[in-house]
Amino acid sequence: MSQHSKDGLACCTIPPVVSKGYEPKGTYITADGLKTYATGPSTAKQAIFFIPDIFGYFPQTLQGADILAHSDKEHQYQVFIPDFFEGSPADISWYPPDTKEKGEKLQAFFQTTAAPPKAAGRIPGLVKDLQRQHPEIENWGIVGFCWGGKVVSLANQSGTLFKAAAECHPAMVDPNDAAAFTIPVAMLASKDEDPDAVQKFKDNLKVPHHVETFGDQIHGWMGARSNLESSRVKEEYERGYKTLLDFFHKHL
């Protein structure tokens, strides 16, 4: 079977996306002291470290993790979402930051609870503990949403623990981060990211990559801000996760 057709299989098994009232398939465990959502077959030998957007455990996010874990029958994954916010995620009403008060609250959150360097610094300990709990895991990928995209960039600068990395509607896109990647990278941008920064990030990558802009989708369409009751958003949410599955199928 060719690599192309093999990759294509990854895109054909996503279950119907649930628009409202999604019931997560996973459970909650503790990893390095943090509550962590865990989903996927315990026999899977590949894992995805999933950094959610700043709003935490929203149904759209947990559904996305379950899609990654279970949809590719050839390459199933154990997926883990640590609670970097320790029970105090951002309030979704702060976004978009269209008032001074909302902007100040978001800025304060990014400088404290959700400071990307702080989160990146926790990743080695989290992976070490998850690996201890799941010695069957042989390879790790990582995906980050919103601020998590920046965390992914910081966590893969040198001596990375991961074999492949992905960023979805990433915040704080810095083209200078791209050149430091030594593993394959996917970036799925929305219409709200700076297109020049996304293009320059792509131009600076020296590794296999997939960079794509979902031009009619908002920042957050694959996470907590996704309105899955909109048929178009639902379609692009599904396509986004298919794209991630295809990417990890190929590179993990």
C-alpha cells in the first residue's frame, strides 16, 4: 500500500461529530500532580500530549481528543490532556477581548496561570510520569491549541521528547520559533492569525511540515469556541481533526 493511500485511511473513520451534549469517552487520572484527561486504548503504543486552549476541558476539546484517540484504526493513540490551569481556566466570556476589562484579564492570565514558558517547563515531568504509568508507549506526539501552540513551539526548541508536533489556531505565532524545530510540524491556522506571521513561520521551517489556513474559521474553531451547531464550523472542525490524524499517521 502506498504511503499516500495509507495516509488516506486515517481520514475516513471519524465518527459523526456531536454538536451538543457530547459525552466524553475518557477518564481522569493524575500525572505529575495535575488532573489529566486520558482517552484511547490502553494497548496503543503511541501517545499524543494534548495542550488545550485556555478554556480547559470544554466538550468540543474532549471530543477532539477522543477523535484523535479512536478514529484511526491502524494508528490508535493514548491521548492525555493535563490541566495546566489547576482548576482555574480562563473565562470564555473574556474572548474576544473587545473591552479594556476583557483585554486586561486575558493579558494577566497569559502572564501568570497560562505563561507559556511555565507550561513548557512542566512538560518533561508530565511526560516522564505518564511514561512511568504507561510503559507500553513507544512514541509521543504533541498538539497545542491557542496558547498551547506557543507552548508546543517552546517545548520543541532542542532535545525534544516528541516525534511530531502540531499547532492549531496558535496564539503568539513567532516565525523565529520555526527554525528551531527538528521534528515534523503541522500548523492549522484560522482567519484570525496574522497571515504574514503564519507564512514566515512556514518559510522558516527546515523540517517536513503541513501549514494550512482554514480561511473562514475563527481562532478557536477546533476547541472551546467551536460552534458545532453550525454546519460549516462542524465540517471544518471535522476536517481539522482529519488533517491532524493524517499528519500523525504519517509521522508517528
